[in-house]
Amino acid sequence: MLDIELGSSSRTCDGMHRRGFLRLGSLAFGGLSLAGVLANQSFAAGHSNRKAVIQIWLAGGPSHIDMYDLKPSAPAEYRGEFRPIPTNVDGIEISEHLPHQAKVMDKLAIVRSAYHTNAGHGMGSQWMLTGWQPTIEVNNNIFPACGSVVSRLKGANDPALPAYVNLPNMLGLGKSAYLGASFNPFAPDSDPNNDGFQVRNLKLPGRVDPARLENRRSLMARVDTIRRDLDTKSDMQELDKFYAQGLEMVTNDKTLKAFDIKAEDPALRERYGRNDLGQSCLLARRLVESGVSYVTIQAGGGWDTHGDNFKALKDNLLPKYDMALAALVNDLAERGLADDVLVMAFGEFGRTPRINPGAGRDHWPGAMSVVYGGGGLKMGQAIGETDSKAEAPISKPYTPGDVLSTMYRVLDIDYRHVFYDEARRPLPVLAEGNPIPELV
Amino acid sequence: MLNSSRELFQLLVSSEGNDVTQQASYQSSHPEIATVDARGSITSQAAGEAKITVTMGDASVEVPLVVNADSGTRQVNFRTDIQPLLSRHGCNSGGCHGKASGQNGFKLSLFGFDTEFDYGALVHEARGRRIDLAAPERSLLLTKSIGSVPHGGGKRIETGSDAYEMMLAWIQNGAPRPTEETPRVVEIQIEPAERILQPGALQQLRVTANYTDGTTRDVTRNTDYGSNVDVVATVDEQGGVTAGEQSGEATIMARYMGQVAVFRAIRPHGAPLAELPEFEPRNGIDRLAAEKWKKLGLRPSPPCDDATFIRRVTLDLTGRLPTVDEVRAFLADESPDKRSQLVDRLLDSPDYPAYFALKWSAILRNSRLAGADQAAYAFHNWIRDNIARNRPYDEFVRGIVAASGEWQDAPAINWYWQSRDDQLHMVTADTAQLFLGIRLQCARCHHHPYERWGQEDYFGLAGFYARLGRKSFGQPPPYYNSSKNTTGERNPLTNQPPTPRYPDGEEAEFSPEQDPRHGLVDWMSQPENPFFAKAFVNRMWGHFFSIGLVNEVDDMRETNPPSNPELLDYLAEEFVTSKFDMRHIVRLITTSRLYELSSAPRPENEYDNQNFARFYARRLIAEVLLDAVDGTCETKSNFGNISFNARAVDLPHEGFGSYFMDTFDRPQRVSVCECERSPGATLAQVLLMSTSDEMENKIADGNGRLARLFKEETPVPTVVEELYLAAFARFPSAEERQVGEDYLNSAEDKRKAAEDLLWTILNSREFVFNH
């Protein structure tokens, strides 16, 4: 046991500035790491690690029982038509339609026993993307998305790049809520699989060449001379900073290169899959390499398979997703980034194990599978177990807070850090949950 | 006079008007009767008499003290003694055991609002391990608190501290349950109430609790303190305030057993002023603002020039930039009252109701959720019409709160429709926030932590909506007043449907034919209503001055007092006596000298951010900025399914796609809070403004301003001048003319050079801020 005097600037779990002690007894899980505490105390001075997260968001709710948690001995109206196949880890089987992932199972970990209790898309999504279950169904963030939190508490690994990026477009529930607009995601708004891929507004308009932009900048220095202290919140100066960063990004090679997916080896682009998801995954890898700290990729909206579940999965959804995720974890491993970059894939919930009359499956938050790759976590395992029909965890039930605190832990972010919303309500990053012990 | 059983009393010592409680030294003549610590806090020990000697430099004072014998062994009481400790040490806060899910299986009511619940949780749950009557020292309550067994919240108190001894004594007494007779705290008082403090000055506070049985007790050491502006003043756990380096005002909140009181720490900007010759008040706003400045030693910035004024007031009243012609005419106008004439002209123009309809429509959540497009148009137009005709505000509110019928007749039912059936309870908190300036949503589940509002207040207000019925057809469906309870909501305190009770007032009764919602508006619009008028005038103040007199504008509470209470009272009074004339308040504000002040700080007010000694600049909101860009470029944005002439501020709901407006944080209308708009800057905004095709196309538009100027073969000096007039509502300075003309004249392609100049102007801080 070790008592650490954190001084009067530390925040205790009730969010008040107060002199307090932190007891570090069992560091295995459940508590803060010392590094996390110190890093958070000095987050304004810059977070020192280069860790990053790539989140693949399977919007609509991916079918756990057809992907990672197959039940071949369940009755026919449950088990569906897919067969399990072995993977490169003994004893772990996944769907026959995830053959690429089966070959890299040693670089992945599946949590089969995640669950929550809200079967609505909006509320379930907000819960899984923020860690908080909203009380109303709205199409906007009431709580900040994880990427916004990371942007606020850690920032970008390289200041020339945005901290938090959504690919290819802005995610509806990926925003910053009470953290303020500055922590919203940056999105290219363009499909990286297209030959004409172009980050929105990052390329100069046709009529404006770099020389002309330079003329404008120098003219600006002589025209835009109004005092910067006319407001009380430093918004004017803040805007100056974003102008410096923005115009730098447009002209700086580093940023343009980070987004320049065409610089990738065509063979590698093929391995990821020549489609929006595959190329978004590849672009995400380029971005985190260059200094983005959190990327959320939208893996299409087709996962809400109420009808024709099996056809949609095997013909469309799974092949793209299978290739992209497998290529990503392989690529990261080959580049020695497996420990620095955490990949996560999940949606807002699982799907009803009982097949509906339209050969589809409906919303099912009672059990869902969550996939992790890298991040220095323990890979090559399947964690937790659901009952014989994949309806509910029978061991190691894990909540959204557990799932997300595992990610924050990889980034060394204190997920009990308290923010205040507009009503001055103290809101910790996560109100519940602890890192999944089998992974850390 | 104290009782013998470890009662506390905080001395407050001052010398020449300054608090020296923390600098003085203290000695007790009879420590066995009463001890005193270095901070002047006396603790009684036994019956008898003693003297406390207070020494400060050469001076000393003796304080005689009588300690009365107690009637017996002191009974430590759960409600009066133990619960305050749980609050004081953060155990029942929202981040720990006070949150809805508790912490590690142990849940307390938030900040101790529910004594019965907390007693049960401590004494009866966890198989009695939290309280061990057989071995009191082994009670988890104690061992967790001192950290001798692992505790997620760490060590909270020291073994042997007063708090420890108090809890131990209570357990040793058998952890008695509080009874109905146990005194409750009815209010707390803080001494002093307000002080002017110089940098680094210390001020000790004393907090006294009054109980239902008429007794009082010094609770200085068991109160929870907080400052709302740390850089102005901080407060420690023992109620010691330290003034900071920055001038301004801080509110120190003291919270004890659900009651709050505040101390106002004033760090003056300079020595008090007898006169402010440079500022001659024009109306009550000016007079009361100036009174405050004198007290704080603040001097106002000079009035802004005419150009700044026409830009400022046109943006604030109509959400658009003044046109080049308007600016030229105004600057040339020599009449002495041209500013107030301008205000009247703008208020009479259709642009004023258009802009304020946007403002209200956003916070009234006028949305087209589930495709109620027509209803959203109707509600928007209804709001605009009310403002155009300047209907009294209470009638406007009645049209919303008591809306009944089909949307064609009562478009405001779209407000109810936004909450559907499953969230209909939201109208209760929304009513409080919108029209009373009270944030009551917390009190649905627990006592408001910073205010006196509890669940009985929330469900009292909910009672007015409990009979709101709706038909099952239409988008939105008709709403009506039912004779029976319809919402199915239950007050958890009574397990009955909520019954109407006015906030801070009496129960209300309504016959089945009466619509309780009308009763609610009747109550609101009474002249003496303490919330209604203030909430409106404060919201308007926030609109014109960037922040409210109470800020945020809809968060009025004791612990968030107005920066200038007299000024808020004056405006509320004006509003009431004018029979809720919205335009009267708007005109009072915009014709005040205060509103005309320059935003440029001077040394005597550079740290002022609460008292409006200068105008506080702010970024244009999304819709207004887009209109300003289009106005400057003489272009139109196409919003799709609406008149081609519609400006962004005219859009009736949020459903018109616009990357521009979304990038500048147009609200989605999911909240009644004005804070749904964020002024924060983002990278995407900068890229949009500086390197997007969208902006470049506006700048170089074939039918835009530059195209016209070049087609008309306008001379270069006039081109430069017109761009400044259109964007900044002012003529360029001689130097700016020189820079602009040189840039155009030296370019091969003057049109392109003019585009560069326009780009520069649109990307300048002067353009995107109202200053």
C-alpha cells in the first residue's frame, strides 16, 4: 500500500477540488494507474504517450450469434445457417464468413459477454459511444463521445493534426456535447475509396493556388488588425490559433500526406478491400501513425438486419468487414504499432438470437460481442460466455462502462475525471465500469 | 454561551475594518472548559467559565465564555450530526455513493436529502457490517473512512478527528434512529454577507444553522464551501476566504443539510469612485450600472462610434448586417437622436420579429421531429406574429403553456409534441427553465444540490400538466385538458399522481373543467411573481450583452446571484408595470448608454467580465454568420424547400441541410437551453471559411457584389470602400484605404485582387464578431 499526497489541485471522485489521498493498492484493475493520475494532472501541458484508438462502429447492431458467438447446437430457429470455423487460436471458433479474422485471432480478443439494457438505436448508440445511457431519444449527443473526451483530455499526438477524426463522415452521435464545439470530430466528408478522395476544404479551391493563399495571408496580417481583447472568453484569440493551425494544415505537407491514401502500396490497398470500410481502415492507420489520437470509422449502416439477415451478412457486410479488420491488425502488427494502437469493433447492441419470420434478427442488447485488437492488451482470447441460445451472459457480464474504460486505460486517461455540464452537474467520463481484467 | 458537549463557535476578529481572524492568536484561560484553535474556533469541553484572549500585535481582547452543563451524556443524532459529516466529506456526492447507482453496492441519497434512506443504508444493509454495535471501531463506516480497509474513495478522515469521534460516539450510543422530533435545519446564515477584499486578504466566515426547535448551532466547521470564481476568491474547508489577484466578484456558497447561503467576495478593480463624469446616465439601466462601477472602482469604456453602433444594434435586433446604403445614411445623419431613431426603425421592420422568432423557436424546440413540417412552420410563424404585434409576454406564454386543440389553431402544441408521450414529463422542467429561469430537472430525482428545490417542488409543478391529454391522430395530434389524470406520472414521495403546487407557494385546486395550465400562467403573470419577469428580462439582457445579469440566463438561484441585483429588479419592475411589453424592455436596453459602450477595454476595466463596463464582443451565431457572408457577397444560399428569398434566420426548423450552419453549431433544438449553441471555434470552421469552394464561390459569384462592381467599372477606391461598408459597416481608415488600393492597383488581375481583399475581410475577427 502506498499513500500519495496529490496536493490541493487533485480532483477526488466527487469532483470537488480538495486535498485528498489516493490509495494505490491493487493496480491490476479497478483503480487508476499512477501514470494515469499524473498524466491527467498535467494534461494541459501535453500528454506524453503516443497511444491511439481506431474504433470501427458497426451502426445498426451486428449479429453476435452469426459472427463471434455461434451456437451450433441451439435449435434451428436460433442457430441460423452459418457454421463455426476454427481460428489460429486453439479452442476459439468464429463464423465461417470471417475467414480472414480467423487467421489473425491471435491478434484479436473477443468479449462475448458484453450487454446492456436499451434496445433503441439512438439510446443504445449513445450508450456504447459515450458510456452514458441518455434519458431521451435524440439524434444529438447529450454526453460526449469517447473521441471528444480523448480530444479534451489527451489532445492529438501531433499538434499538426486534429485529435479526433471520423471517417468518412461525421458520426451522428460522435460529438462533444458539454465539452464544447472545439472537441467535435474532424471529418473528411469524402470516401477514401474514391479516386477523387479529397478531405473537405483541406485542398485549396481551384482558383486559389498556394501563392495566392500566401498573398491573402499577408494581406490579412495588414487588414485584420482589430484588437483581440474585445471579448471576455478569449474566443478571438482561440480563433487565431485555429486559423494558424488550419492554414498550416492546408499548406503543410505533413497533414496532406497523412490523408494521402494514394501514397499507399496498391497491393496493401487491395488487402484492406477496395471499398469505403477497407480504405477508411487504411486511412485510419495512416492518421494514427501521423498523430491523430482517436479515429471512429463508420462501417456502413446496414447492420440493422431485421430482414434477410443471413444474405445481407454473407454477401455484403461480413466480407468487407472481415477483410478490413484483419488487414488492419496485421498491418499494425507489421509496423510495430500493435501495442500503441487499440482497435475496437462493436455496434449499439447484438441481435435477437431467435430468427424472425422474415429471416432477420431484431434488436438485442442482452448480449453482444465486442472485439479488441492490440493496444498492449492480452490478445488471442475469447472472454465470457453466453447461454446456450446466446441470449445473455452466463459468465463475466461486462457493461458499456467496462468496455470503454478498457480503452481509456490503454490511453492512460482517467475515466473518473469529472466534467461539468451546463447545469453544473458533475459528470465523470464514465459513471460505471472498470477495465476488463482478462484484457489488461 | 455554549453547551458543555463539544459545541463549536467560530470567532470573527477584525481590526480597522479588516478581518484578522486568521492572523490573531488565541489562548483559553481554562482549556478543560473550552479550547480554542489557531483559527479562532472554540470547542466547549465541560461546564464552567473561561476567557479567550485574542492577541493581534500589541492589541488584545478578552472574550468571556460561559459553558452550561448539558443535561446528560450528549446524544449524537444521525440527522443533525452524522449526515452533515457524510456531506462534508463527499461520501454522498454525485461522484460517489450519492449517485443513482451508488458506489460498490453502497448508496446514499444525494447530499443527504433523504434521512430515512441513508439511515437504512448504513444501519440495515450489508448485513449490519457498516455499523457494528458490538465493536464500534470495526464498523465499516469508520474503517473505510480512515482507510484502514481498502476504500475506493481513499482516506477521508483522520482517526481521532472530531468527525471520527462524533461517528464513534453515535455508534457507541447504539446508532439511534432519528425521530420525527429530531430537529431539522430550516435555514443557515452566513456572516458576513459581503465584503470588499484586497488581493491576498483573508476573511473568515461563520455559518449558523437554525433548527425547527428554535435552537441555533455554529456549523462553520461542518459546512461544505465552494467558490464560483477561483481566481477572484477561494475558500478553504474551514470557511476561510482568500481574495485572489484578479478583480471581480465571487460568490462563496455554503451548503449544509440541504440549505444554502452565500457570501459575496468583492475584489474591487480600483478605489471606490465618488463620481463618473464621463458617463451620464440616460435611463435606469445606466444609473444602476454606474452605481455598481463606483463601488468597484470601475470606469466604463467610452461610447462606441456610430459605425460600430449601427452594426451592433442591427445584428442584435434583426440578425443581419446593415446594408451599405443604411450605413452611409446613418453616418451622414446629423440628428442628435439618430441612434434611438434607428432602434425604432429596426423594431418596426419585419426583420426584428423574424430574428426573434428564430431565437424563441430554437429554445421552444420547434422542430420537425417525425416529419411535422407543417406544424413547425405554423409554430414558427405564430411566434413571429406574436413578436411582430408585440403581444404581451404573458399572453405569448399562455399560448404555449396552455396550448389546446389542433395545431392549425394552437401551433404551440408542437412544443408538447417534441416530448411525445414517453418524455412528456420534460415539459415540467422545460417550463421552469424557459419561463421561470429555474433549472428544476435535477429535482425530479433528488434535492437540487445547489438550491432549495426538492422533489416536492418538481412534482408540484408537474401537477399542472398531469391532466394533459391528447388525441390519437394527427401530426402533431390535438392536445386538450382532460378531467382525469393522463400522464401516469407518480410523485415518488407520495406514490400518487402529482398534484399542482406553485413553486415556493401554495397548493392549487382545479375543478375537472378547469385547465390547471391556465392557473399556472395566471400565477406566473401576477405582478409579484418572483421568477417570471426576471427570467424574461435576464434572457433579453443575455441576448444584448453576451451574458445575463444572472449567468447562465436560465439558471437563477440563490447560489448564482445576479451581478447587479438592483438592475435586475429595476428591469423586472419595468416589465411588470409595462404589462409585459417585450419591446419596451428591448428598447430600454438598446437605447441605454450602457449598450453603446465600446468593447475596447481601458486599464480601469480590463478585468471586468461581470459588470458591463465595456461591451463584450461575441461571435455571430451560425444563421447570422451565414446571412452576413451572403449579405457581404451579395449572394444567396439555397436552402431547398423554401422561398428563394429566405435568409438563414427565416428557416422555421432545423431540418434544412446546411454544412455551413452545422459547422458553426446550429442547434438541433433538442434542448430549451440557450447553451445548445456553442461559440467554440473548430478547425472545420476555419477550413470552411478560408479554403472551401463554398466560400470561394460566394466571393467570386458571377452575380455577386464584386461581379457587379466590376461590371459597373467602379473605381478601385470605391470598391475598397464598399467592401468595408458592407462587411464592417464603416469606412476604411486612411491606412486601410492605402493597403487595399495598393493591393488592387498593383495586381495584374484587379478582380482577383478584389476577391483576395474580400476573402481577407470575411476571414477577419472584425467580421465574425459583433463587437
